[in-house]
Amino acid sequence: MANGSGTPQGNGHAAGPAPLDASRTTVTLAASLKPVPPAEELVFGKIATDHMAIAHYDPVNGWSAPEIKPYGPLMLDPLSSCLQYSTSLFEGMKAYLGADDKVRLFRPEMNMARMDRSRERIALPPVDFNEVLKIIKRFVKLEERWIPRVQGHSLYIRPTLIGTRASLGVGASDHATLYVICSPTGPYFRVARPLSLKAVGDYVRSWPGGTGGYKLSLNYAPTFHPQTVANKEGYDQILWLLGDKITEAGAMNFFAVLMRDDGDWDVVTPSVDGTILPGVTRHSCLELTGAHGSEISLYGLPSNLKLHPQERDITFTELEEASASGKLLEVFVVGTAVVVASVEKIGADGKKDIVLQRYEGSFGPVARGLYEKITGIQEGREQFRDWSVVCE
């Protein structure tokens, strides 16, 4: 992760722009606190907590002292780079409250590393993301009362970095604002059932050399219209194709489970080639499937069942052929918001729908095993490596 700038030069020379420093954070509490809605009424992203964290950068002074203060509007110049040229990025994280009353984050260092890569891609000013994580931990602890005490619920965290240079000149923004907001949330999809996907190739989410591998705000708006069209046709989400090659599903990573000739199962996801967002949940699913039967056991799966995680190209044609031969066992999608969700049907214009086997409940076996393991780690009910980070 980037360490920012602003280290003293020595020999009497003045320091450069100040780096972000979490130890300088000031806290101003809200005069009155909002009521926390019941867990069963929570809708993803609909309500913000009482406070926000924020800091500003300019090229002369560097980063301001971070503030945690009452939640409220931002003041932006209409010329701001983020408004004119989409110089904005964000991360999606979650905080969980375990039975031991400890607040936990799930692999937050991966989010910070990805945020830094996104920052570099759109040439925003340097940030020490180790300091950002310290601010997030302090902020989340302050908002602890908002974390639902219901399994499958969490506090969603949205760190955001925007360019704020006030100029219409086409170029990198040398001013920036970093802010963090939180929202209590329940399950991302309100109805507990497998999803249907509409394979789309005439609209393209990402392409080689583009920005699909970064979590940039500009990646999302072009997906809204085709998503609306797919919904009108009765599908829940889009399966994004690049030619015949599968990339992502909605804003989630895609997985298929294929039967091998030797009886083992391949758990396949498209490789990170610049068109795929390297999701934290995606990476975790690959590690957990590889550890099944040795380091861990996934719920509901025989310990002697060998799972082979694979990162490789997978095409819609391969899915059709695997379905026809009976080798397509399961399809599921993963992401921070959804965690894991199974897929029951995949359709494409002019093609017969691929219909997946219906399992008891809303999950296929691998999806169920991964969901149970990941949420167990997130909520502190299970331990695995150093993935669960307690906010002290």
C-alpha cells in the first residue's frame, strides 16, 4: 500500500505535503442520535449512520487532519473533477458484531490495497491506506450501536476517494477528498431464492486495457440501462460477456462448478485479466475451496470430495455444453454485499435457457458451504488464518 508523501527532507529543508495521519483525527459527536431501525426493515444502502469520517488534500498542504463528525452533505465546486470527469472510486467493506461483542472487519487489508490500485489508475493524489484503515476502525467502533445483532446482517462501510480540483482542464486532479460512510444492512437480495441471469454481449461492462479491474465509480453507471432491460425480461441480473467469454454477473464475480471425469469437482471462475474485478470474496472462495478436506471442511460437503479451484477463461458455449452433458453442477455469484448467491437459470437471446439443478433451500452445495464458512469467519464464530480483524 502507498505510504503517501510528506516525509521531512532533512538538512533544514521544509517537508513536502503532509501525509494522511490517523493520529490527528478529531471527533465531533452528533448533538442527537437517529433511531436504529429494526433489522428486518433494513434495505441495502438506504440509511446512513450518525457520523462520517473525512479528510481533504491539496498539493501545497497535503492531507488535512481527519475528522469524524456528524453525517451531512459535502460542499463541492461545480467544476470539481469528480463531477466533470468521474475521478472517483470507492470500496465496499463490512463490520460484524460477534457473540463476544467484538467488532470485526473481514480481510480489510485487501480492500485497502485494491483502493490504492484504483487511486493510481485515475491518478488521484497519494494516500497512506494503512492510515485510512486506522481511521475506519476508529469510526466503526464509534458507530458500533448500528451493527445489527442478527446473523447475516452487518454494517456496510463505503470508503470513497474523489478528485476535487476545480477546473475544466482535462487532466489529473491534484485535489482530493477522502470520506467514509456507513449503512446498516441485511441480506442484499430480499428474497431468499436462487438468481436468474441474462447473458448480454451487445453491451460490454469491461474490455482488455480498460478499467474493469478497478473499483471505479465510472464502471457502474453504464450498467444501469442494460440491467433495467434484463429486469423487464424477467431476469435478476446480467451475465456480462466479452464475445463468448464470461466476465462478471451484475457487479459480482462468477463461479461454475463442473464435474470432472475422475469424480472430483472443478470450481471455476474467470481469471483476473483486467476485465475482472479482483473481489475479496472471490479470492476467499478460491482459497477456501482449495483448503477443503485438508485445512477445513465446508459445511455439507464430504471431506473426501476434492475441489479444484481454477482461474481461467470460461465461455457461455462451455456452460451450454457442460449443462447438456450433465457436468454443470452449480453456478453461483459472490461479492461483498451479497456474500454468496446461487443461480438457477441463465438465458441469452436466441438460445435456450440453461436451467440449473434445484437444490433444497436457496443454495447449491458449494455455495452453501462457502456462505456458511465465510459468514462464520466474518461474525467470529469460526477462525481461519488472519481473515477476521478485530477493531480495538
